[in-house]
Amino acid sequence: MELITARTSAIALLLLLSLAVLCNEGVHGRHHHHTKHTKHNSAHNHPPAHAPGPRHGPPRPRPYSPPAPPPSSAPAPAPGPDDDGADNVTVYDVVKDFGAVGDGVADDTDAIKTAWDTACQDAGSGVVLAAAGHTFLVRTTVFTGPCQGSVAIQVDGTIVAPGDPDTWPASSKRNWLVFYQAHGVALRGMGMIDGKGHKWWDLPCKPHKGGGSSHGGLCDSPVAMRFFMSNNVSVHGLKVQNSPEFHFRFDQCRGVAVSDLSITSPADSPNTDGIHVENTQDVHITNTLVSNGDDCVSIGAGTRNVHIENVTCGPGGHGISIGSLGKAGSRACVANITVRDAVIRRSDNGVRIKTWQGGSGSVSAVAFQNVRMDAVRNPIIIDQYYCLSHSCENSTTAVLVSGVTYAGIRGTYDVRSPPIHFGCSDAVPCTNITLADVELLPAEGQRVDDPFCWNVYGNATTPTVPPMDCLIEGVPRHGAEDDTSLKCY
């Protein structure tokens, strides 16, 4: 009986062990099947043969998506001036590829123009290279867009204009290098662009030579670089000198970035504005040095949304100017202009707004902030009686100047003129003029001159030097802002 009982117990134990093994294999089989299911995104991993349900062939592979990079607290670095944002950039070397001589004597106009045309027809990213160690003589030229892709002109050598006005075509004496509808173009490099303007400045018809006008007729003189109807353009890093007239002019453009330029010409060179902007919007001018014979930066009619920062003007020149506006009864609109962190040295003007009598439109939303003056004549000036002769008559209309702020204007002034001059129109007074933290001391002597005020409404929110007791508080009885002819935006 005991033997039977022992055998029965042994058989029961063997049955229990067999059941345990079967259960364990079943658990591993289910786990293995689950793992294969989660990894079937490879075309070579098919469902197992024992998978339930009918088989319809291997599943379609899923597109591969790499894992997202971990978040970073630091922003990605901005692309540099030589980064076109593309891996494949075609370089069009005007010497090696297009036969430019680059000795400053041979005419390289065709080589550079052909390089531009070729790059402009390429749908990719292209760089027209004027390499270092070469001087390229280039005659009046138009670089025409729009281009199929993005094009940059890299000037690491020197580009020079013909120096003799007599060699210029009679029909092309107002422009040298023109960019027309060249959307997205970048002009950059470590090189030099030389306008060779000395003989132009000495023409007998120039005002300082006794001529009646510097514009029109025999006195047409070329602008060195003109961007016309071109959007999203940039100019970076170049040295530009001795333009016959304006060094840069932007007309009917939108989206302009100018940075790290050096612009120079003699202090007595006429009409050699550094950068002129007209009928253009969304402009940034930064980190630039201008020493010339006229306005450092000039802002013409139809311009808005301009930001000027860390610009040094002078020695010489006429400072940073809005205008002249309203000439010959024209309508002019300028708005949203900011000048900050600038330095103006030994110039005829500091920050200036100038309008002719008889015009219409307005200048509004202007801020001059943190501008250092060094022996500047007329550091702060609004001149609504601007006139280039002695025959300009007073008028019952004028461009309205309103909403102008001067904050943190400090330094010294040339005692030949008062430190602050507000000469506003009899018919259309200046309104909402605000000063704060203004301190202007004489460059020579101890006497601080009084400001000049005429028909100007505003206030000083802090004590100023000189004291601004001449401002009229409040608003005019008959508000000029209500005149529809003066409203722009």
C-alpha cells in the first residue's frame, strides 16, 4: 500500500513539473510575439508564421523619421555674412571664369556683368567673386533681376570707376552701379569700392565752384551704388570711398540691411551723402562709419520703419538728416524713424529735420536716443525754412513735424550756432516735441547759449542744458493734425 502511494505521489509530481514547463513556454511565446509586432517597421521583418489571422504579405514600410534633437537653451547662431544657408554654392570667379584682367587699367565691365547674368540664371545659390589682389575697372552697369536663385557679390579686391567725367556716356551720368529688381542680393566683402569722384567735385557748375546747382544739366554726377525696386537686400563689410555724388541710394526698396561699412570722402566733397533712403521701408543701418561732405544718412520722402544704430558720423558732413522734404510744393511722408547709440563728430549738423515751405504731408514717430555730439554745429535742429537760395518765400502750407523725441543727447556744440534750433512753420507749427536727458555744452568757453524756438509745442520731461523754457505747452488752438492734407498714415 505504501509502495502504491509513493508511486502515485511521484506521478503527480511529474505531472506538475510538466504543466509548469508548458505554462512557462506559453508566457515566453506571447512575449516574443509582442516584440516582433512592435519592430515591424523594417521591410525585412515580416509577421511570424503563427500570427493569427490571414496573411496578406509583408506590411508597407514606414518612412524613417530621425529622433528630434534634445532641446537647447541657447539659440542657434545667426548665419554669418558669408553663409548663404546652402551646402552647394557655385562661385563665379570673374578672373578665372570670365576673363577679367583685374589690373585697374583694362575694362572689366563685361566680365563682371556676364558673371552676374550667369549667376542670376542659376536656380541655386551663387557668389560672384571679385577676388583680393585685383583692381577691376568697371563702367556704368545695371545688374538686373529678378534672379532664379540667390546671388551674392563678394568684393574682396577693389572696384574702381572711370575717373574722368568726359569718358562717361552722356545718357548715363547719374548712376554708376545699379541693382534693379535684384531681390535678395547681397553685396559684401573685405574689399574697396572707389568712385574716383575728385574730377566730378571740381566741375565749374558745382555750388562750391560758383555754379548754381549741383543737380541737372552739366552737373549730373553719378551715385556710386543705387538699389532700385529691390527687396530684401543686404550690404555688409565693404569700404566705399570718393563717390562723385551719393555713395549709396535705396529707392523703392523694402527690406534693407546695411552693416559694418566704412564710407569716406573729403569734408568739402559736395552732395556725397553716405546712405540715402527714399520711398523705402523696413531699413536697418548698423555698425557703420561715415565721414564725408554731406549728410551721413539722409532720409527722403516715402520712407518709414528705419532703424539706425551704432553709426558714427564725421569728422565733416551734415549729420543724420530727415529731408529735405516738401520741395516745390510736393507731398512728403516719413514715419517710424529711430536713431540710437550714434556718435557725431565735428559736423555741420547733428540730428536734423529739414523741410521746404509750401509742401504737405508729415514727419511723425521719430526718436533720437543716446546720441553723442563732439563739437557739432546745430546738434539738434528742425528747420522748416530750408532754402538753398535767398529767394524762398514764406508759405501758408508746410510739412507737419509731430511726435519727435530727443532723449540722451549729450556732448559739445560749436558755438557758431545755438545748441538747439527749432524753427517751425508759421502756418503749421511743430507739435508733440519731447526732450529728456539733454546736455549740450560749448566746445569752447563757458557760456551756454540759449536755444532757439519758433512756433514749437512740446515739453522737457527732465531738466536740460540748455533749459528749454521756449517750448509752448499744450497743443495749438487749431490742430494741424486735423488737416487731411497733412495726414499720411
